[in-house]
Amino acid sequence: MVALNANDRSITGFVMVAHGLVHTYELSIPILMTIWLLEFSVTAAVLGAVVTVGYGLFGVGALPGGLLVDRYGSRPLIVWCLLGMAVSFVLLGLSPNVVTIALALGVWGIAASVYHPAGLALISNGVRDDVRGTAFAYHGMAGNAGIAFGPLVTAVLLLAFDWRLVVTALAIPAFVAAAAGLLVDFDESAAIDSSQVDDESSIDSLAAFLGGTRHVFTAGFALVFVIVMFNGLYYRGVLTFLPELLDDFLTALLGDVGLEFFGPDSPFAEEFDLAQYVYVGLLTVGIGGQYLGGKLTDRMPPERGVAIALFILVAIALVYVPAAEASLLTLAAASVALGFVLFALQPLTQATIAKYSPPDSRGLSFGYTYLGIFGVGALGATVVGAVLTYASPLAVFVVLAGFAVVGCSLATVLVARGGFH
């Protein structure tokens, strides 16, 4: 088995820290939403639209972020991403209403948007091909650690402190990581064959941008773009309101008495929310999914893995509500399956994007795809918020299944066409 060399390890370690922090903030937001719904007396539909501002910019900003990566390199973009996210959470702690929360989340979205094109281009261009899947796996696992333990830390801190103090404290690690990012040593183009790179490919005008876009959007990449867009709708839609849905399912199964894990006089009793910890458990399971998905990219065509994973997500969406309403055991089983497969899909999609993109335009390629995943995908929060407000949880998961059906069908076409470019 080929091992990571020193350059591979430096790159992988750097992106693991940054990726973990990006998703720490991203998935702390749904935890905070349960508080904002009560404090600001807004509906799920309104708050879903507010959160869409930040999540939407998280995706929309990926495209200009990708252009900047191809022009200036990954390191400076990742450092500025970390600084911007830290500042945004400081601003979030100062927000007096939902309007300023939307503005603070907008700052977070703009700052965070450059990470995925920068980090994934860094892996694609700096880590050797025969261990790139392993780097994607570790990168994804770090993201899931942030996704799971970031909300866990947030939930635990909320037991003892006001949410404004908590979000301000969460900004500190990003300030520290940005400073450390200036010192780590690596060659971010070590894995690129210079014969594949166009030295004149720098995009500094509208004409160059359009030319670069035509260069990137082969038939295969265009299909990948649509696939990851529907994956993004599923991802954002299911994760944004899952804490609230889990709370409803657990209350129905256990009743209010069953949720009291502290004595009635405990200062933690009022703040403790079992659903938040079940949600964190689901996200933690995703670490294993990321590892498996990354390893599979070294052993099978990644587009085939994407098709299989999306097919399984269709099935999970259709059985989730009946399972959640049946018993605690079936709710746990469905949640474990959802968390595992949802995140196993990520390194498979990343490897597919790298496969169908030119090496000299990886930043632009990942910029476009993360525009699809997190930009268009942010509409998943709006769609689910509206469906949840006016319909049932079962309707929510039927809509999610529809997203996965489209993605799976297109991925199957990509596999059937033999990986055309």
C-alpha cells in the first residue's frame, strides 16, 4: 500500500484542519436555529429563508473563489477563509434580530465559499494520484469531525452559556488556524504534470472566463455538475431541519417525561435537548462513511460509487419517517444509515469532479460544482422549510427522495456512457 509522503501529509493535515472548521460553523447553525426559532418568534419558513442567505452565498461564492484559486493559489484563499469565518461568528454574536443574523451569516457564507475550491484543488494538484483517494478520505473525515463535534461542542456550551457568548467563543479556533496556515510548508502543485498545464490559462477578463468555462464544461463535467447539484439539494435539505424533525420523533416516542435526563431542579434540565445529541451521533457516523467513500475512490470508478450511493439515499428517504415513527431502534437504524451513506457520497463526488476536470482549471471546476452543491443546494433549506411548514415530515422525505432519484439517474447515464469526457 502506497503511503503519503511528507508533502502529501502537510497538505492533508492543513486541509483537514480548515475543512473541520468550515463544517464546524456550517452545522452549528442548525443547532442555533432551534434557539432562534424561539427567541425571535419566527416560522420555520422564515428562518429557513434567512439561513439560505448564508448557505446560498457559501455556494455562490465558490465560483469566484475557484477563479481566485487558479490565479493566486490555494494557501492564501484558505487563510482568508479562516479569518473571514472567525469575523462572521463574532458579528453573529452581536446580532440583535433575524435581519442582522442574515447579514452575519452572509459574511460567513462569502468567507467559507472559497474553501472547497481551494482545499480540493490543493489535494487534486498537490497530492499524488495513487494516494489522492486516501487524502480525500482523511479530508472528508476531518470535515465530518467538524460537522459532528462542532455542533456537539455548541450544544454542550449552550447548556451553560448564552448563545451569543458561545458563537463568539467559536470564532477563536479559526483565528488560530489562520495564523498557523501561514507557516505550514508544502508544494501545492507537486502532483501536476507540467505538460497538462496551460501557462496562459489565468482568467483575468470576461473573455478569459468564458473561455475557461468552455474548457471546463465538457459533456461529462456538465453531467457531473447537475448530479452534484441534486446531491446538494438533498444534503442541505435533510441536514438543516433534521434537529427539529428528530425532536418531534423523539417526543412522540418517549413523551416529555422520557426526555428528562436531568433532575427537575438541575440548571441543565431546561436547556438539554436529546434530539441535538442524536443529530450529532448521526453526523459522527458520517466519519466512517467518509473513510469508506474515500477508499472506494481508489478501487472503483467514482461515478459508479456516486450512482450506488444516491440509489441507497432514495431508499433511506422513503423509509425514514415510517422507521422514525415505529420505535427508537428503527429511528436509530435509519439515522445511522442516513449519516453513513450521505457522507460516504462526498469523497466519491469529489473524486468524480477531479476526474472530469482539467488540471489547470481545478479551482474553476470545483468552484462551479460547489456553486451547484452549496449554492443551488441551499434552496434545499428553503424547500424543506416550506414543506415542513405547510405539509408533513413524510412529504419532506418524499421530496428529498425525488432529488436523489434525479441525481442517481444522471449518474447511471454517466456510468453507462463509459465515463465520456
